[in-house]
Amino acid sequence: MEVIERVEVLENGQLIVVLASGGDSSYQNIYREAAEVNWDNNLKAFKSPPPRNWSHSDWFHHIVNVTKKCSIKLILNNETTWVNIPDNVKEQMLVGKTP
């Protein structure tokens, strides 16, 4: 299980999901899922491409689902921080939140 430390929209529009543990170098293999989700070792985060047709909340749920396929369960907690995420988008991201 990996605790999500921060969910952030970068200036270029990419969504990143930063892990509290700093992640693992093996997470770079997530690209093999061919789902446009990548691991950025410098950011210690899973990231989406800049949004095109999907919203940031769609990408958030996609990242959670793709990582789950790779046996990486991402979880939010009360200490997760939200950066450049409007409240209505955060609410959409929290729908389906697993305990």
C-alpha cells in the first residue's frame, strides 16, 4: 500500500500523485501498461500527460486503477495535500475513495 502525500496539477497541466514513501524505482515499469501513466523518479510521483479529453479527476481515477493492476494500491489519508486542485475537482477525485 502506498499513501498519497500530495495530488497536484503542475503548470503544464499534468496531474501528479506524489507518494509519501518516495516510491520505488520499479514503479518506472508502469509504462508497460500502455495507459499513459508514468512514474517520475525525480518527483517521486505517478503522472498523467497534460489533459486533452479527460478531466483531472478522470486522470486521478485512471492512475489509481492502473497502479492497482500493477499491485500498487494508492490510498488517501487526512494528511494528503491538494495543490492547484479546485474544491469541485477534489470532490470528484474523492468519489470512490477506498478506506
